[in-house]
Amino acid sequence: MFELFKDNRGQAESVFRLMIDSAIGLAILIIIISSLSQFDRLSLNQSVSDFRDLVVSSSQSPDGQVFNSKELTFAQGQTFSTLDLESWTNISEKCFEFDSVAKASMNVSDGRDVAEFLSRFNVKVSAKCVSRSCDPTNQADKSNCCVCCKVLFGKVLTADDSINCPRN
């Protein structure tokens, strides 16, 4: 009879060890999944930062030079407006335009002042700015766009691509 209880205790111990090992395995799995999620967020944040740097660099060299990004990743629902670009560059929002060749994955508003990603999207971005003959520090020229910029998603801009500057 003593042998019967001893065998049961041995079986209970292996079930207990299996339960502990399962809990440890689950904890490790949760840590791995949360790390992957964190890396994904970092990738999205880095893409927004790289996009900002691209626009700022282009606006600081308004000589028609085309600035191209590596492939950037944007999340579904991510939006950029020309107001965002104005806050990054101190160039009036009216002096920027968005365009896209990736119509299925993103939407550019009719006024070309808002770009919205309809799904998670990997895209190369190009930006180009040109200077016009006016003085942004002159009050009379304040309403004019002394620098006009175009941001294109999904295709590389060329030096020959025109920029529709909204103000004359």
C-alpha cells in the first residue's frame, strides 16, 4: 500500500513540473510577442522620422533637387497634412502638395493637402522644392509661396516633374 502512494506522488510531481514548465514557456512566448510588437512600433516611428527628415532636407535645398527615401512603412490610418509639413519647415501649408501613384493603398485629398494610408503600406517617397523670386521676410511677399514643394508617394520624382505652386 505504501508503494501505491509513492507512485501517485511521483506522478503528481511530474504533472506539477509540466505545469511549471508550461507557465515558464508561456511567459517566454509573451515576452517574445511583445518584443516583436515593440520592434514594429519602432519601425513605424522611424519611418515617420525619416519622412520628416526628407521633407525638411528638401525644403532647405529649394533648388529643384529631388530627395528620395528608402522604403518607408506607414500604418493603416496614418495621415499627413500640409499643416504637419508647415510645422516641420516653417513654409506655408499652401506651398506644399501631395501626390501618389499608389491609389489602392493611400488616398490624397482633392486639394492635395492631406495624405492618408488606407492600409499598412511600404512605399518610397520623393520630395522636391523650388524657390521662387520673392522674399519671405518681406510683408508684401508673406502671402506668396517663396518655396514650393511636392511630395510624391510611390514613384521617384525627376528634375523635370513640375510643381504646382498654389499661389502666384
